[in-house]
Amino acid sequence: MCTAALVLYLSLVGAGRALVGIAALLGACLAMRAPQAAAGVVLAARGQVQSAVVTSVEDGRAGASVDARYLCSVVGADGVPLKVRIWRGCERTTRPGDALAVVYDPKGRVPPRGLGDGSGVAGPLRDLAPWVAVLVAGSMVAVIRSYRLSSHAEARP
């Protein structure tokens, strides 16, 4: 919604199609990253850490994706398999039977994650900061470029 409102505003002030398109693309990218960051903030604020046992390890690098990771299927301390596969803490050397630290939300509002280096409230927000900065800078450039300097030059005596 915010991206749509920004695009509408930039269109109304006459920012230009290219700059409006860039702002829309950056806003969409930020919108796709925000839910993961929000889940990370929730887990950092009220998450609880438990040990989970690895049942299988999948090498995600075998696919075509360059950013693929190792994915571990795990069971919690109560013996119930987690519905999500864990990638934080799951490495090439991880084997079935190994223990991984998993942080989960006791209220169950966000899925559990492996405990990573970026734990804490600042970690997920730090990941969003570059996207926000680029979107703000792009929007500022679009608004500044929308003002017609020629109309100010004609008004001078």
C-alpha cells in the first residue's frame, strides 16, 4: 500500500516514468524483505531458544540457485518435527543426529529459525536499512527532479 501511494504521489508531481518505475521497483523489493525482517524482530524480542536434533540435511546448492544453502530437517525437544527446514546453523559438516539451536515464538505467530549471528532486534533491521536508504534517496531524487526550474527562471525580472 505504501509503495502504491508513493508511486501515485510521484506520478502526480510529474516525477517522470523512469524515476517512478525505479521507486516502484525499490518499494516492491523492500516490501518483499520486510516480512522476514519483522519475523526476525519478533523472534529477537520474545523468542525462546531450544535445542533441536537434525534428522536430515539437504544440499540446496545442487540446484541452479547461486544463493542456495544447506537445509536441515529437525525435530524439537518434544520429538515433534518442525514444519520448516532450518538453514541458519546448518552447514556442510552438519549430520543427522547433531543438535542445532533453534529460536521459536512461544505464541506461534512466526515460524522457528536457526539461531544465527544476526540475532537481536538490530540484526533484521540492519538488513532492511540499505533498502530503505536507497528507496528514500530515489524518492527524493524523483521529487526534486519533478520541479521545473524553467518556471522559476521565467519569474525573475
